[in-house]
Amino acid sequence: MRLVVARCAARYTGRLSAHLPLATRLLVVKADGSVLLHSDGGSYKPLNWMSPPCTLAVQEPDDDSAARGVRVVWCVQHAKSDDRLEIELHEILHDSAHELGVDPGLVKDGVEAHLQVLLAEQIELLGAGHLLVRREYPTAIGPVDILARDASGGTVAVEIKRRGDIDGVEQLTRYLELLNRDPHLTPVRGVFAAQEIKPQARVLALDRGIACMVLDYDAMRGVDDVGSRLF
């Protein structure tokens, strides 16, 4: 990644036209070819940018531009359209390059995998007498998040989502149809568990005989002391 702090002006042409008057800004050139212009405000969003695929060419200014104080011109041309970003650099205050390597990506706290581990460890949250059979119980159409036995020995299939919507209910329905063909498991009842369950998903689940369970992630981690709440 290349970071340049410079007094610059910019002009964008193509599907729309826009310009940035002369000011001090941060220019970011990423390894994927994207070029972004940032001010020292306005939160995370750049003032202007060019997304890949695009090419960056560095050119000398013409006589008129040089007379206005332009030292160098960046011409960023999109590869699949006429969009073009021209940046006139008047004064470069900082110029550095850094190798960031491959980013592992954002890992959200409380995603399905974390919830699955916690619920497996606290299987009694499903009800007294429940026992864990296994996590990621394999089926021909994919693994069931949790398979358990209730106090009476009945099989329970649990589908876990961070946000529970209709697609999650449909997924659990398919698992239940398949599991109930197994004479060693049937009858299998379903539990749709999520941190938040949308009203439409709840209606569909209950209509199909699937129980709904809201998971309190903080309480399951022991971060939130439910007994100390005022409300």
C-alpha cells in the first residue's frame, strides 16, 4: 500500500463529473489498483476514488499546469469504462509504501461458529436433561449445527444463526425432513436458535412445529451478569 499526503486537486470524468479544489489530502494506492482520496474528516468514506480494474499513470504537467504549481499528474483510467480520475499534485508532504500481506478478513464476534461452541458447552440451555450428541452432525445435504437428546431421549436438531431469517428456517426444515428418515433418530424435533429472530421467520418456524430460541451471546460468555440487571 502506498500512502501519499499532498496538496492536490482532482477531477473525475466519465459517468459523472466532479472536481476537488486544491487542498491537503491523503492519497491511498492499494495493491488491487484502487486509488482513494481522503480528507481529515468525513469519517471513513473517501472524497473520491477509482475502483479496480484500473491503471495509474504518472505524467509530467503541461506548461499551463506547471505554471499553476502542479509538480506531477496522476492519471487513473478505469479498464472497463471511460471513467477517469486525474489528480494534480502541487506539493508532496509524505510518500511511503508498506507491504501489508494477505489480510485474514473481518472476524465478527458472535458468529455462528462461536455460538455453536458455546451452546454445545451449555446444552442445558435447551432445557433440563438435554445431552449433546455432537456438533456438526453430518447429513447428505450438509452438517446440522448441533444434534442433542432431550430428557425423554428424543432427538433434537438445532440450527444456529447470528440473525435468524426465513432462509434459516427453510434450511432447518430440510435437515429435519432428512433426519426423520433415519429410524435411529426419528422423531426429530427442531430448534431454531439465533441472537435475533425476525418476526416472519418466527411465524414460519412455529407453523412448522420448530421451536425458536434467542441466544444471549454475552450471557453465554459470562460477560453479562443477567442477575445484576435492573431491567
